[in-house]
Amino acid sequence: MQRYFIHYAKKELTDIIDITGEDVHHISRVMRMKQNDQIICVTKDGYSALCQIVQISADKVCCSILEWIENNSELPVKVILANGLPKGDKLELVIQKGTELGASKFIPFNAARSIVKLNEGKINKKLERWNKIAKEAAEQSHRTIIPEVTKPASLKDVISYAASADVKIVAYEEHAKKGETSNLFRALNSLQRGGSLFAVFGPEGGFTAEEIKQLSDNGFLLCGLGPRILRAETAPLYLLSAVSYHFELSR
């Protein structure tokens, strides 16, 4: 059943939901839905409702709420991913698959070895596309929140954003090469359900020694992600899978 995010909190609704924007086109033209078809609407505060379409017009789909759905598909912890800007469309892959795997926020940042440099015009277009990818992936994977994708930041900004996180880690390939295997386990074991994990990943060329020092000096635990060296777009997905296993599947 198709799922759509709406711009209302549960307490703002009566028995009727009006869907507007691009989703109107998707419902009427792409899915070719009609009156009495059913969809799921998700409020901005994470509640899901089974709804029936009452009327479709050019700019609005009017639905009646049949029942509220009691389910929770979110990870038991918040995972914020900060990625050094990679080349090409690799970040789009991280956002799409990372949303499916449960990430709550994406922070791209300009690492010292990031090849990609975005000007202000490109940033706005990219940001719109990145957030659209997150929305569509959240609908597809039956999430109850849409992860936020922020504007590209600096490493200093990343460190500042992470100040309130319960656990902070940085994926560091040099530790993996040396056979370090316990720090990720320690990090996840120290994290309580309902807490937050802030994870930083480098671009294709990895981190410089100065970047690692800055992160380490600010409380980030250096973690290897197994004995194999992972690509920039693979490492965040590995981490999310490990978090899911630790908090959802091994209990």
C-alpha cells in the first residue's frame, strides 16, 4: 500500500487529510488511484493512519482517516551520518540506502580530500534532490520519519553538531588495517535505546592525520569496520546494518 508523508501533526488533524504538492500527481497520474482507494498517511510527528480517498482534484487529494496504525519501524537509536563529500552520485546512494536502513539524519561535509566542490547554486539544487531521495526512500521502506539532509558543512561544523550526541565515532581505515575490531562493539554496547550515535565517514581518499586528530580530540572514538577496506559509500551502510543487528535482531 502506498505511503505518503503529510505536513501536519496528529493533533492538528480531524477525520480528514488533504494531500497537496507533488504527491497529488503521484497519486492521480502515476498510481492512477481513484475514489475509495486506500493509502497510508504519515504525520510529521511520526504517526501512521490508514486512509480512504474521498476526492481527487487537480491540486489536492482529500482522504478520510479509517484508523490509526500502531507500528514502529524506526531504529531504537538515532543514527546521524556525516559523510565527507564523495564523487559522482555516491552520496545519493548513501542517502537512499541509509534511509532504508534507518538513518535519522545526513550531514555531508567538505573533507580535506573531498574532490567535489559545490557552489551555492549547485548546493541548493543538490539539497532539493537529496531530500527528495530521502522522502521517497522513507515512503518505500515504511519509515515514520523522513531523515533530514543538511547543507554541506565543514569539519568544524560536524564536530559542533555532534556535541550533544551520546556516542561519537569515526570510521578509520588505518585502524581496520591494524586489525582493530573492538571499538565499534564498545561504542554500540555503551549506547542505550533511545540514545543517539553520531558517525563520521571520510571521502574516497580518507581522512588526513590532522582531521583524525581534531575528531579524536573532540571525543570521537576511532573504529575499524572489519578487516576489509570499505568504499566511502559502503561504510555508512555497514554501520547501519551493524546497529540494526545489535539493537533489533540480536535481542
